[in-house]
Amino acid sequence: MEYCERLRALNRLLQHFNYTIGTSDKSLLMNENAVDNMCKEAPDDVQLALRRTSQMSRAMLITQGRKVIHEDLSNGSERFPVRVVNDVDTTRMIDFVYTTRIVDRNGVLAARRNTVVTFCCCSGVCTTGCECNSGIYDEYGFARESSLEWPFVECSAACTCSLQCGNRVAQKGATYPIEVFRTCDGRGWAVRALRNICKGAFIGEYTGELLCDAETARPERTDTYFFETRVGERLFTVDARLYGNFTRFINHSCRPNATVGMVVWEAQLEQLNHICIFATENIPKGKEITISYGQSWWDAKLPQFSCRCGHANCEYSEDRRKTELQRLAAEMAAELQARSASTVSSSSSDDSDEKRSV
């Protein structure tokens, strides 16, 4: 069975390569049914097919001249393999556990009451008159730009509509092939599209470990991968440092081509706001996917480093950083001067009182 699983994984990888970059030799590509039949009817042939498929995959990687660190970072958990490429330096990726779902080690989500808030009784797919379907998605499953400004609801497990309902998009997971790559301008790892992504398309959910305020304050925690969310009215943080998926590598840009929208699709009264990323413009194949980290994030980080998005109207450039440091230095100097003046005034007052008492 181990050989069968390895053969399936390699064959999916080759299918992915053929789809995204093309190959001249498709003779070894098999569909899933062919692999299943081989495993059932001719198990002795599996090892031979595995060797031939492995040779083909290595040859394709060499032909492409790419330095592939991981053939599939998701280990088969995503619809398409998440390839990791580093053509820039020898930096290796920091280990983390790949997950397509929120990790709730403290049982916050499991402890919620199973009280259904919103559900529909539609058969088949929902229509515009449905209680759940508020027209967030168009007929092609793309989110309307105005709908991303506040949390919105998808159909849940309590709904009677089918899984093909047009109001079930983000909950199905990522549907576009992407690649994680090393940037050559010092921005670390990044994510790019391996297929054209249409405006409004769902790209992926930001996953990680669900933390309360007390946990985020622990000294071993860093805010590098923090993202705020809610469970009902309670504030939580999703930390993608130890657990996460490809979205943890999406960089900031002052002119982003994607944005974050909060989506709920659970039947419980206290619904988790899933942190979902949608395209805000058509993203061509090979283009880096970027979002805005927001003003508050940069207010905290700008004294430490500047933005390297390269946009002509970059809001957090090195010049802006220098200006910010000068402002902070001036504020600190003014505060020290005020404290010094207050100390002198207090000392003079004490001397005066002492003379009067004499």
C-alpha cells in the first residue's frame, strides 16, 4: 500500500507539472483510476511504475532548471501540490505543520453550543431569496468586491442545500494551483499563481493555531504570523508560526492584488470568522499574490524595518521609516525634557518650603 500511495502522489505531481508548465512526454501520466486498477490487479507492477515515474519527475525538475525544495509542501492535503522553489540562495524553509484547517488545541471551538443561528431548507442550490444566500457570490462563484468589507455567511452543515450550492465556496478550500518561491529582493518567501486567477476568486484560508489573549502574551510567542479573528463576539488570534498553510507566505504590498474577507460557515451560535483571501483583480499566471497587512501592523513594525513592495507610491518606504524614527526621537526628547523640567520644579519647590520653615 505504501508504494501505491507514493505512486499516486508522484502521478498527481506530474499531472500538475503537465498542467502548469507543460511536458513533451505524457506517456507515463496516468489518471487516478489507472493507478487504482494497477494497485488492485497488478501489485507487482507498482514498484516498476513508481521507479519510472520517479525518474520522469526528476528529469522534469532538471529540465526546468528549478531548485525545488519541496515537491508538495501540503503532503497531498491541497487539491494541487504546493511546490516550493528557491533559485536565489541556500535558505531552507523553517519547519511547520501544514494544515488546511484551524488548529484548536484548547478546545475553544468544540466547547461552543450547538445552537443553529442561520440555516436554509433549500433543495439543490440556493436562490437569491434564500435566508443564507445574500448575493455575496456571483453566478461563477466569485465574491463581489463590496461584500468583502464585512463578515459574510456561507451555507452550513445545518442547511439542506447540496454541496454544489453556489453559497459554499471558501469552505471547500483552495482551488487554484500556487507556488511558494524565494524572492530576490530580500522579502523572503512569497506566493505566486500558477494559473490565471479571476477577480473575486477565493485563493485560500489563513490557517494556524487559535490563541486567546493570554497565550499571545507568552514570551515564546512572536507576532510575525499573528492574524486577529473572532469566535462570536470574542477576540482571538490565529498564529501560523507552528501550524499553517501556503497563505502564511503571502507578502504585503501597498498595491495588493488580493484582500482578506471574514467568512463564517458553521451552525454554532458562536461562529468562527474564517480569515479568507480573495483576489481583488485578475491575477495572471506567474504573478505574485499580495495583500495589505494594514495600518496598525505597520505602525508597530515600521520602526524596525521598511516596506520593500517596490510600488511607486509605497506608504511604508525607507524614507517614511526615517521620518517615523525622527518623529519618535523628537517625542522621546520632548518627554525627557518635560520630565527633567518637572524634576527641577519639584526640587525648587522643596527648597523654598525648607527656607520658609527656617
